[in-house]
Amino acid sequence: MNLLIGGDFCITPAFLSDNLFDSSVIKLFNESDYNIVNLECPITRDNSKNKILKTGPHLRCDERILNHFNDLKINAVTLANNHILDYGEQGLIDTFHALEKNNIDRVGAGNNLIEASQPFTIEKEGLKIAILNFCEHEWSIAEKNKAGANPLDIIDNVKQIQTAKATHDKLICIIHGGHEYYNLPSPRMQKQYRFYADNGADAIVGHHTHCIGGYENYKGVPIYYSLGNFLFTKNAANPDWYIGLILEIEWKEDQLKTTLHPVCQEKETFKLY
């Protein structure tokens, strides 16, 4: 099996009808067995009553984003991120419905904390891969009786890793965290991500920083601290905003191989090459 994992993906309404992908990007995704990106915005109406109180922008898109998912053969999205609850629980529920209607799987968010923390399983030819998704605490976290995202919590996450690994052959942790526009992991991040590897993660992939971060191989476990943006249609002064990485993970005869594919957005049109 080979799968692709992309970083932050948000197409704001003004660009949803545009042709945003070069044929080389479409070809890469269509030749992969399974494709995952981080959906950084809820799929919902622009209802100001649903907006939560927070700093920073309220991001959203509408169902036209699903046409772009179809172009790239996106199979699943990670939802544990700091913008997925920008339009409240209703915005998240609208997102669930839109994804379900279009047969796109999700991980990292749910109608409550227990649901948000569940792993997602990819299975092919007897190989079972678990995907777990966490994010740092920033306005979007699920609670016992509230919809939201699965939090980055070292104790709970390790329990989730150990439980999922007991019933799966391989496990990938996808984490939304780090310092925005800073391209190195903090000492805390490195220590925590390595601890996840010690407890059963076979690969760890990060995003959120809007720039490409560091990489290391820790005891045979690849750790990519940030893939940067995949496609994010908002202007930024930092040139790192416009470049990112797509991670290809391939398991062949129980051996894990990783390959990085660089991508670049045009600054005005956001077309991705």
C-alpha cells in the first residue's frame, strides 16, 4: 500500500470555482492507493450566528470544495485542527454531513470527545493501518457532550496509540501543532513526538505551522514535524506560506518507505504545481 498525506488544505469561497491543480498534482494523487489532507475549514454556510468567539480569522468553505477532493481522489480528511470549530458545532456537523454524502472518511473530530478520539482504519490486502489525529488546544477541542477535535494530550494520546496498535499492523499519528511560521520543532514537540514513537507509532506527521518543518528518523520511526501548507487560498507576507510537502508513505513487505513531493502555490491564483 502507498498513501499520500498533505498538509493544511483550505479553499476560501472566492476560489472554489477555480482550476487550482496542475495536471502533475492530479496525476500524483490519482496514482496513489489512499489520499489524506488536513481540512482546515468547516464546510458550512456563512451564518454569523454560528461563529465562535476567538482571535484570528473565521475560515469556512462550501460544498464546492468536494469537487476539488474528487479531482485529487481524496479518500479521507483529518479534522483535528484549530479552525474546524470556527462556525461552532453546527458548522462541524454540516462538515460531517457533506463528507458523508460524498463518501469521504474523516478522523480527528466527532460529536463528542470519545468519538473524536477514535482511530480510522485503512485496510488493503490484509494490512491494517490505524490513523490517529490530534491537535493543540486552540478553540476547537471536543468535550464530553460537545462536538469538536481530538486534543493533543500526552497521556490520552498514548492510551489511544497503545489501544489502536493492539488491533492494527501499523499506526500513523497526524498532529496539528507547533509554532506558526517557525520551521523547527520545539524541544517539547520533539520529546513528545518521540514518546509517541516509543509507544507504538510507526510514523508521525505534523502540520499547522504554515511552513515546512524539520524531519528526523527516530529509532526507525520517521517524524515529519510540519509538511507546511498544501493549498491555502489566503495571502501571506511570508514566502514559506506558498510552498509545502506531500508525504508519500509506502509499505511493501512490512518495510516502510517515505518520499517527499514538493508543491508550490502561485501567489495570485493559488494554482498548485
